[in-house]
Amino acid sequence: LDGALHDRDPAVRLAAASLVPDPAPDAARAPLAAAVIDDADRDVALGAAQALCASPSSDVIAALGSRGVARIRELAGDRTDAVARDARRCLRPR
């Protein structure tokens, strides 16, 4: 997963994030969180957030940290699609 999330092609990165099972395995959390925070392509970052946040846990929130949560808030905004809805699950109070 880590290698695919660093591919030069955003379509490959987005596909990699979309193939992560729900809930995201422990080993996938750090690479997905890094994609949420650092990927220049907004769709890839939001897709990684969707993969992480479909079943949020305290471990997922910890992996995202404050930068990741802020990025999700920025990316999801007022969007109403399923990707944004799933990503916003990490923004709900625990």
C-alpha cells in the first residue's frame, strides 16, 4: 500500500486507497494518514480519508493527528457525496 500511495500517478494512488478493506488494517493506517496530510491531489487525500474514516477509532484519529483532522475538514467541506461523508466520520466527537 505504501508504495502505491507514493506512485506518481494520482489515479494509482486513489485506486490503492479505494481498495483498502473496512476497517483499515493497522498496517494501513500510517500510509493512509500520510496521504491524507501530504498528498497534493485533493481527491487522493480525501479517498485516503474515506478509507481510514469509514470505521473510525481512537487509533485512526491518533494516526491522523491534528493536521490530518484539519485536512479532512478542509477537503470534505460542504460536499455531500459518499467520499466526503465517510471522511467526516473522523470529525465526529468521540
